[in-house]
Amino acid sequence: MRIILLLTTILYLSGAFLIFRVHKTSGPGFGCYPNSCFVEKNAALLPREVFVYDRGGYDGQFYYYIAAGLYTGRDFVVDSESFRLARIGLPILSGWTVLFYKDALFYTIPLIVFLFHLAGIVCIKNIYNNTGLTYIFALNPFSFLSFQLYLADGLAWSLALIAFFFYKRVKANAATDFSLYVFFALLSILTKETMILFFISITVWKILDVTRDNVRANLSLHPFTKVFVPFVLILILPFAYYHVIGFTPGSVSSHGTFPFTGWIGYLSKSDSIFSGRSFLSLLLLASLFFSIYAGTKLLLTLIHSIQIVRNESQIYRGYAFWRNVQYTFYNDPRTKKFLSVEGILFMGGIAFVSLATAEEYWANFANIARIFIPLYFAMILLLRNSRVRFALYAWSLLLCLLLIGRAFTPPPGSIRILP
């Protein structure tokens, strides 16, 4: 465990070198278009001398503006206030440091992302007790990219894993662990609204788990009180908050397209194979093949379960027949694997990538990489084959090295003296 944490620290220190190589203020990616310059509109929140990208910058700048404005009481200007405020988790966790040092956010935003990533590593080790899996998560390129660009995506997943850790421990210390699960789940969703996908996966998995137990004990299949109570609690506060700030989660879907339209459009371009996004294309292609494999396995398992029940009971229809089929199907090891939290998240991750990958996302590596995070994490948690794990590890490490390589490419921008 110490070696994993040491390697992670070395990797992230390399990322910190990238952040502060040109100028300490280049990290958040402050940008300025000719017709809309957020740097000038938020000058009161920034140091007088700031590095400004000449192509609009990155989303990290908006977390900085909100965090600085939240604790200083000063006004901030962002591109979409309700949309940005819906992701208030990172500003809440990091913004308080400006009360002690005006420029603290340049250091504390990536530091918060890094510290919670370390906590996520400890949780994933305790949940799965698998060294290879822990290495892959520790050195995953998506959390590293979030660290480099002051983004909240890696933090949201670290918080989700911490929540899942307490969810797994609920039986040991029910009241405390349940409260901590709800707390970190809420914080995860308020950091990135798409994290609801992970907690939906947990809920669906628990429904299947309760169904399996009820079938085994010959009990009614409902109600699912112990399943829906935590899920409802996790939903109420975020959606109440969304209502107050005027954010509609469904509005995010306006950026979507028909399945895989953006990906197909990207592949049709002549330079697609030479882009860093080609790594993501490989990941998506591998996940599609695996989804076909998993779907075929589940179908064959269902057919096999029907055959077993028919041969053993000589019953071919009716309630008792299908109840026995359910019992046989749910207790098959293949069903337990593919209809686990990880399996359900994997299916949801593919759907999310396919529907949310409009061409505008594929035009930028940082944008499309963040959409792949649920699918990537589901894959590393689900696939236990050592060769597959090694391939994912090599893929992740290579992408991290390419991200470190950005340190040797001067960013497009310049130092600007603000009024």
C-alpha cells in the first residue's frame, strides 16, 4: 500500500510541475475570448498578474471564480451560473483557504483533489482487496487530468468511492456508516451531477440483491424500503438545491445526440488516429465488445436456468416455474458478476458515453475524457482477468505519461496585468 501511495504522489508531483512550470496562475486555465473575457469580469478575485489562455481556457477557471467569490462575498461571473453552481462541491471544500491567503486557491484546489484521491485509493483497497486494481485506480489518467486542470471530476469519483466504502460497511456500524454514506454521496452529487449514475447503479444492484434473497426465502418481492430510503435521501437535498439555483439536470441532455453520433463523426476525420482521443476510442471499442460478450453470457445463463428448472421440476409454466428460474438465474456466478454494482455501472457508462458524445465534445480531449470516467471506472472494477487488468494498467500509464508530456509544450497564452 505504501508503494502505491508513493508512486501516486510522485505522479501528482510531476503534474504539479506542469501546473506551476510557466506561471503559478496557469493551472485553472483562465481564458479570454475577444467578445467575452471572464478574466477581466472577475478581476477582483484574481491576482494583478495572471496567466491567460488565448483560446477561452478551461472549466477549472469557473471553479476558481466560484470558490473565491463564495468565501469573500464578492460577485463572480461565469458562463452559466446555475450550471456551474450545481457543481458546488469543489468550491466548498477548497474556497475557505482564501480567508487566510488571497492566492491560496492556486494550491488548495489541486491539493484537495489529490488528498481525496489518496483517500479513494485506501477505500478501493479495502473494498476489493486487490493490489492490481488499486494500482490502476491510483494511476488512472482521468483523476490525474482533473488534478492538472483544476476540475472536479476526479474528486467526485473519490467521494463516491468513499461513500461506497461506508455503504459496504453498513452492517458493522449501521447508524454511523449509513450517515457517512449519505453524506459523501450527497457531496459527490453536488460535486458533479452525473454521479447520480453511480448511486442509481447501487440502488438497482440492491434491488436485485433483495429480490434474490426474497426468492431464496420464498418471501414477497416487495416492498424495498431499505433500498429506496437511502436513495430518496440522497436525491432530495440535491434536487431541492437545484430548484433554488434554477438548475435542471435534464438540460445537460441537450448536449447529447443519437447514440455514438459524435464518435462516428470523430472517426471520419483524417487525423483522428493521431490524436490523444484515439486512446478513448480504443477504450470505447473494447467496452462495446465486452458488453456484447456480457449480454450473450446473461442470455445463455437465462436459457440454461430455464432448462435446469424444467429438468428438475418437470414444471413448464406458471408462477412457481418462473420463481424457480429467478432463483437459479440470480444465483449463477455469471449473473452475480454482470448484475453487480460494477456491471450495472458499466452498462450505464456505455449509454452515457454514447448519448453524451456530441461532436463538440470529441473536438477536445479534456471534454470527452471526463465523459468516459464512469465507463472507465466500471471497467477497472468489473474486469478481473489479469491480462485485461494489465492492458488497462498499461493504457492508463501511457496516457498519464502523455499528460505529463504536456509540461514540455508551452500553453497558448501570456501573462496579463489586470487593472
